[in-house]
Amino acid sequence: MGDPVVLVSMRNAGWAHFSLETNALTAARKFRATYTPVFNSRGKVYKVIKVATDISPRMRAVKIIGQAIKRLADGDLTLRLTEVLDPVLENTRLDVNTAAQALDETMAGIVAAAQALSENAAVISHVSESIASNGERQAATAEETSAALEEINSTVKDTTSRTLATTRLVSETRSNAEASGLVVGQATAAMGEIAGSSREIENIIGVIDEIALQTNLLALNAGVEAARAGEAGKGFAVVAQEVRDLAQRSASAAKDIKGLIARSAEAVRHGVAISIAARDQAQGIGEINGSIGMLDKVTPQSAATVEEASAAAASLADGARDLYGLVSRFKTSLGKGATATHSMGGAA
């Protein structure tokens, strides 16, 4: 507050207590006039003293603080009142600076978090699209594996049928040999037919080996694609491994059949063993078909999960953009374009 600059006496005012404050503009400065009554020994007012005080510095301080608050409301959180103003308003100036600093730090953290959220949402969206693409490739691989297994199943059934026919042929040869004296001729003819059937069966087994190898490769490819899919492809990876194991069992069974056929000419009992092995192989193919059925169920479920993840990622990205749009109106000391702290107080 300024010093008193005017003193005026007023006598015979006729009141007990009187105090009045007014503002007067003199020479482009602000003054406050204070009237104070003076009492005599009898308690009567005999004069009034008028004191005029220069309050221009305080008015200027109020104006500067008001401008600062307006800039804070407009989103400029970098503002600081660096000039010491009127002593009466010094605490107010410090409080404004403290509030601006707290808002600046808080909003800068929110802006950084919004930027990180937006970037993470973009990454999640990209990963979801990649998983969806891998899921489509996995579905195609499963279809190829299913077709190959159907072909194996058909071939195994044909092999079983031919093996049973060979066994029946040998049994009939024995009966005919025992019933007639042409044992040698009929046995020779029967063994020739067995040899011919054995060669045909060996050719079929060769086809089974090739198909089993292709199935193993397809299952390996499915496992690789499932590994790329990450968490969403774990179930698919387990089923793909089971397909590989069953395909290897199918190939092993085919080799067993080939060995049994090679020895069928030496003993009729080998034909029975071949039939048993063929049935085991058919059972293995049935298990593989069951696994493929599981793949057919898992693949649509995985696709649905990926679609849900993609939708969630898109929603997250939209929310991040909205959040960043809301906080981008604030100018912070750590934000874009804010290289230094702004100050006020140089001019009224």
C-alpha cells in the first residue's frame, strides 16, 4: 500500500462514528480516501481527517493475477508470476504459481499417458490383424490335412479288404488241397495269387507312406502357424502335435503292414497279423479324423476370439484418440511447443 498523500480536516461534522472509502482517479493513478472522525474531551466530533492512499500497485497486482487466472482457464499451464507484486497479494501470487505448477505436472503426465495409450492401441490392433491372418492360414492348413487323412483312410480300408481277401484265398487253398490230390498245383497257383496280391498291397502301402509323410509335413506347418499365433494358437498347437503323432503312427503301421506282407508267402498266419495291423491303422486314422474334427471346431472359435480382440483393439484406439483430443488443448511445459516457462508481471 502507498503512503498517505492528502490530509484534510473537517470540523463540526455532527456524528459519532464515520468511516468511508472511495476511489478517485487522479493523474492516471488509483487513490483510496479514508475519513476518520476526531473527538474532543466531551466525546463530540469536532473534525474529520481525510487520508488519501495511492493503491495503484495493488490494482495493478489484481489485474495481473486476474490475467494469469484467465490464461490458466484457457489451457496455458506454463504461466508463472515471477514478479513480486503488492505485498498484501504476495501469498495469492504464490498460490497461483503453485496451482499452475501442479496442473502443469498433472496434465503433462496425462498427455504422455494418452500418447502411450494411443501407440499401444495401434500395436494391439496390428497384432490382432496379424493373428486373424494367421488364423485364416491355419484353417486352410487344417482343410488340407483333413483331405489327406480322408485319402489315407480310404487307402487303409482298401488295404484291409485286400488283406482279408488274401487270407480267405489261403484258407480256401488249404481246404481244396486237403480235399483233392492236386495239393501242389493249387498251392502253387494260390501262392502266385498271394504274391500278386502282395505286390499290389506293397504298392498301396507305398502310397500310404507318401500320404503319411505329407500329413506329417502339413501338421508341422500347422504347428509353426499356431506358434506364430501366440496365446490364441496354443490349443491349435496341441491338436497339430497330436496330428503329427498320429500321422507318424500311421506311417509306422504302414511299414509294419509292408513287413507282414513280405512274409505272407512263408506262413498263412502272417495274413491274419496283417489284418490286425490294418485294423489298428484304421483305428489310428479314426483318431486322426477325430482330431481334425477338433481342429474344425477350434479354428472357428479362434477366429471369433480374434474378431473380438480386433474389435476391442479398435475401441481402445478410438478411446485413446478421444482422450488425447481432450487433453491436447492444454499447453504444458513438457508438451509440444512449450520450450520454456512463461511469466507475467512485466506489464499491467
